[in-house]
Amino acid sequence: MPATVLQNQQFRLAARPVGLPKPTDWQHVTEPVREIGDGEIIVKALYLSLDPAMRGWMNDSKSYIKPVGIGDVMRAGGVGVVVESKSPKFAVGDYVSGGIGVQAYWAGAADDKYGNFFKIDPRMAPLTTWLNTLGMPGMTGYFGLIEVGQPKAGETVVVSGAAGAVGQTVGQVARHLGCRVVGIAGGKDKCDFVVKELGFDACIDYKGGDVRAGLKEHCPNGVDVYFDNVGGEILDAVLSRINMKARIVICGAISQYNNTTPVKGPANYLSLLVHRARMEGMVVFDYAPRYPEGVAALAKWMKEGTFKSREDVVEGLEHFPDALLMLFEGKNFGKLVLKVADA
Amino acid sequence: MPATVLQNQQFRLAARPVGLPKPTDWQHVTEPVREIGDGEIIVKALYLSLDPAMRGWMNDSKSYIKPVGIGDVMRAGGVGVVVESKSPKFAVGDYVSGGIGVQAYWAGAADDKYGNFFKIDPRMAPLTTWLNTLGMPGMTGYFGLIEVGQPKAGETVVVSGAAGAVGQTVGQVARHLGCRVVGIAGGKDKCDFVVKELGFDACIDYKGGDVRAGLKEHCPNGVDVYFDNVGGEILDAVLSRINMKARIVICGAISQYNNTTPVKGPANYLSLLVHRARMEGMVVFDYAPRYPEGVAALAKWMKEGTFKSREDVVEGLEHFPDALLMLFEGKNFGKLVLKVADA
């Protein structure tokens, strides 16, 4: 038992945002961490994962996961350390990954369905990597590309949000599979990074040029697989360059998440007909039973030095509201992570 | 050799339409049928197939098939009879189906890639049925549903343009496969027809009511397969009711073909993500090697009396321009066919 009562800090959802989340959509709460009972643990948050999908969880609409309730702690994945345990499953000092929420401490049943923590090995990869390549974004990119995109060696794979968490995994996995890899990212720095550091064949800067012209230049043989994280105009641009039997993986649509007008549907969707192509949605949770397989594959490449994981770390739980907005402004460079405490 | 020179009548494309085709987009030509040489035949058109896809062929844009050139005879499938033959492949009096074009006579090589005629048996089914259930629309519905839609017994299949050529086949095939079948059609007569005559479980009248409410009422277990012939608002309505792992077959988008504004992309396409669903385009020509299989299956059901084929016949080649417009106004009731001559 700790000598002093732990003080928690939480961000609770105060109101459902219209457009971009505003400061008043959050309630910043400080309160003692509750005492735990048999089978329960307390996890101290170290790093939280900030993801575009969080915006969708804030809406009160039917989706692949329940919306966060008004007054509830905002949902977030994270890595932490067990600081108190009344469960045989975890010992104090264990590093874990799971649904911590946007708070400094998580308390609950070790088997809790939402918490659902699993142990991670900080010697295998840095803690932040467990929220990136070896976490949800990595699993999303790995299984989404392989299972839904089904790329074959020699094919051209295009990925938007290329320097982001999912995009960097998609592109590097595609490279390992022998594909031509073309990223789409915002700004010269991100484009240079994915080409020079991650080994993409090319990258189109959507802020600095014409995406259609870039696709024409860098995908001379058309596009076989497009992994879409952004939607909007970029999806339409890629649809105009797809090959016969192309596969479009619908993973996200960050350009549309804060719309106050209706989502912009892909006007070029009839290109699917012309090219007998397919557009298919994916949600990473479906692959949960296979995460160990994905982690093993990516960790092996990382160990060999042929796969990189880049995180953009913002320090301080109190900066959560502003840090989240970085995603929608494309300001993060690599997987966005919020550092809550030192290990 | 015929004693007199045959007089041909043709509709040639005079201009590329903007929006709905206008009378001035056509050139109506009368000229003698040319003499034929070795390996060639003359086919007298009896019935021509009028299809929504014709609108796309009139545009000068990259698609699954070459655009009709300005000054060229408008492309059309049809059934006819061989009236002159210098080919061992066809005898005078043979009934054939193939690419006749919008004209009274077709003359050319029996093996011509575009003509590509094959013999049909008028005792097996009426000539017009060879342009419907046993022709392109039937093959489109049959292979599109089975191969791309992949319906399983007990699933709910929704089809738009339900009383049209492709729709009537899709719905009846789905019924034969043990699915719940819900049509979407324009007007009470068409809805009554598909339910009472074709055995659909229900039909939603998009002109007379709210499609979303209709889907809610008639698809209490959601939608597993949607065969889309229309696009636009109806596609969005169905996307809001799909089940996990639903399959959407993109066969056409008649609501969008005459747009002078950009195509309306499906604003609800992120439902694909939420439901891990897929939207896939199809073009019937890909299944050409398997047409005999499709014809055999549909002809068997027709013979057993468990499958119906309804055509809407307009008489007179000279009425082609107006007859074509019926498709886009939803005025045809069943597969639209233009009668050119008596057999």
C-alpha cells in the first residue's frame, strides 16, 4: 500500500464537440485515486496514445465502438506501470499497455474488459514504440495492408498520412513485401523523412503541390493498393489513378472528422466500376487474436534495423486538449504521444 | 444475293451530350447496306437493347470500353437474323445476338471483334428475352450478384432499379438462393410487379416514400448485399443500413449519368469502415467465358416457371432517341427493347 493517497488528474468529456474540439468540451478533474479491491490493479500512466479515431469516439453516433459518455474519462490507449496490485495477474513494476484513458492513474479489475491490459517488454522496444509500431497503429497498418490491401510484390502501394502512425507502418511493410511505395504527406520535412528514413520510393507533398500530378509522376504504372487515412480530395485523386482490380483500404478519413457539413463522399467512386476495384473498411480490433503475430513480424524488422518507428512526444497530461488538435492540423510528425510521467 | 439493295437506317453520334442526350446529338442516316466479301455476313436487326450504360459510351472519357466516336454508329447490343452470309460460321436464317449498333442492318466479318455474334435459339426463349434475362442484363445480374455480392441463404439482398433489366434478374436469383429480397423501384406498379410477379419479399417505392424508412421496415435484420444500379441518395440510404461484412456491388449509377455537376459520391462511405464492409465494381464482360453457365441456369428456372423476364418494347428504329430517354426518366417498365423489324 502506498503511504500517501495518489492524486489523479483526468480529462472528462464535458460536451460533444461541433467541429474541432474546444477547451470547453473538456472537464479537467483532480481527485484521489480510489482504493482497490481484490483482483484489481492501479496503473500509473506513462505515455498516452493520441489518435484521429478519438474524434469519432466523441460523437454520439453508432460506430464500431461505443461513444464516450458525457462526464466519462476520455478513452485513450496508453502504456503505464503497475503501482499497486491485488491481482495475481500483475506485479507492481510490470509495464503494461491498454485502455488507460486520459488520466494519470487507472484503477480497476485486471480482467476488466475495457482496461484489458497486457504486459509489454521495455527491453524489446522503447515504451513509446509500444503505442506506435508495436501498438494499435502498427497493428492497423500491418493487418490492414496485408489482409485487406493484399499487396503483391511489384505492385504500387500508395498511403496517405504517410508520416503518421499508421502510414509509416503501411509504407514500410509494403516495402518489405517488395512493392513500390508512394506516400502522401503534408510538407517537405515529412516527405523527406518517409523517403530518406523509411525508404519509401517517393512522397507527394499535398500541401506543396498537386496530388494528381504527383500520382501521375510517381505511380507510372497506376495504383494497385491505396491505404486511405484521410478521405476527401486525396481519396478522389487516387481513385482517378487506380488499376484494374485495385484494393482501397478505408482505414480513416481525418480530413472529414471535424466537418460541420456532411462528409464529402468520393465523387470518383465509379472508378471502382470501371476498374473492377474494391473499397473495403477495416477496424484493427478484428485482428486482436493475431496481434502477437504482427508484433513479432514488426519487432523482427526493427531489430534487424530495416524498420523504423517515429514518435512525436508532447509532455504533460495538462496539454491533452491542444495536443489532440495537432492531429487535425497535421502538426504532429510521427505517431503522436502524450508523456504523462517518467517511468 | 438479294435481288434489291438493302437500305440501312442508322443513328450516328453527332455530338457528345451535355446532360441528357438531345435530338441534335444524333445524326439519322439512310444509306444502302454495303456489299460483303468473304467471311462476312449481313445481320438484319430485329430488337435492340437500350441500356443505361449507353450514356457512358457517349462520353469521351476513359472507361471500361472505348467511347463511341463522333460520326460512328451508336453502339448497341441486339438480336437479329442473318440475311446474307459469305461465312461458313452462319447460314441465312440463323438468329444471332451481338453488337449490331443502332441501325437496321449490320454488315461485317463474322469474326469481327466488335460484332462478335453468337447464335441464339428462339425456341428456348423469345427473342427479346435474349436481350434481357439471357443477355447482358441477365448475365450482369447473375454474375454480379453471385460473384461480387456473394449472398448466402438467409441474408438480406437489396437491389435498386428492381423492375429494370438487371434488377429483376438480381432479385430473382437472390430469391432462388434463399435470401430475403427487397427491391427499390419507382412507382407502385413496378413495386407491385416485383413483389407479386417476381416474388420479391418487399419493394420500396422511392418516388412515393422515404427510402430510409422503407429499408428500416423491410430489412429488419439490416442489409447484407446491396446491388446498386442507381447511385446517389439511394446508395447513401442503403449504406446507413448495412451489416457487418456487407457487400455492395457497384454495377451502375443511373441517377448520375446525365449530371452536368460532379457525381455525388456516397457521403456515408465511412459506413464501410464501421461495418468492415466492401464496395466493389463489376463489368459483365469479365464473365464472358462463363455466359453459357449463366444462360443455362436462368433458362432452367424460366422453363420451370420460377423465373420471369419482362421486357418493355418500343416499336420503330426511328424512335431510338426518345426511347433512350425513357431509361433516365424511369419510364420503362422492365428491360427496355427497341423493335426494329419483324423476324
